Amino acid sequence: MSILVFIVLAIFLFGLIVLSIVSGGSSPFAPLAKWLLVLFLGLAAMFCIYGFMASFEPGQNALAFRIGYGIGFFVFTGLAAWTLVRRSAAEKR
């Protein structure tokens, strides 16, 4: 089970990296890649909200999960905002 989670996270990370590279270039697909990147980062931030709320159930290490989901939310939200405000190479010309 843990290897499956690792594979899914690796694919998600690889997709974010590829979309980040394409959205910063001068490709005609740069605007689409930019919005897809923002969409994926927003979905990850929403998952962190869900995980934060679910971590209030009684159990061990709940505080660590709350801290992790809170940090993840702010990181993903900040990356999404940064992606929206930065300009690609095509927009700089």
C-alpha cells in the first residue's frame, strides 16, 4: 500500500514539475499549462483543508498531522498565487 502512495505522489510531483516548466516557456500551450498548474495546486490545497479537518478525530499523532496539513495548505496556496502572478516568456515580450 505504501508503494502505491509513493507512486501516486511521484506522478503528481512529476506532473507539477512538467507543468511548471511548460508554463514558464514560450510555447503556445504555456497559458493552458499555467492554469492547469494552478488547478492542481488548488486541489492539493483543498485536500490539505480536508486532511486538517479530518485530523481532529481522536488518535495518536493528530497534532503532527494538523501541523503538516496546515503547512501544506499555505505552501500550495502560495505556489498557486505565485504561479498566477508570474509572467511566462511569451508574456514578457
